[in-house]
Amino acid sequence: MAKTAGPPAHTASSDVEAKRKVVNRLRRAHGQLAAVIGAVEDDAHCREVVQQLSAVTKALDRAGFLIISSALKECLTDPEGEQADPEELEKLFLSLA
């Protein structure tokens, strides 16, 4: 009996969805950074500036984690493809911590 291959676990549509999520997070961070710049230019209270800056940092971190997560999923679902160096992925992940 011939064994048929099922659909790949990591498809082009999941790549597109991951990219969309990353771009959305980066656009959010871009808008938040613009708010930080505006707050500084307008001499806003330091609390407001720090809160906005914190939001930018979180948005960028989440985008980075999402990028690394996508790379890990790709490695796991396509073991015959280009192999990512586990030490490099760990270093990238920890650079966001």
C-alpha cells in the first residue's frame, strides 16, 4: 500500500499570515513611536512619554518574538529545508529578553 503525503504542516498561507501579523505589530510600533516623538516635542509629562515608550518597546519585542517563532515553526515542519542554527536562534531569542 502506497503511503501518501498529507499537506505540509507549514504552508505558504501560514507564511503570509505570520508576515501580516509582524507587519501589523511594526505598524503599531511605528504609530506609537510617532506618539512618543510628538509627546516629547510637546513637552508632555514624563509619565505619558514613558508609557508610550513602553508600548513601543512591547510592540517591537512581540514582533521579534513572532519572527523567531515563525522561523522555529518552519524548522520543525520542514526538516529537509535550509536548517537554522539552533544556537543562532537561541541568541536571537535571548537578545529580545
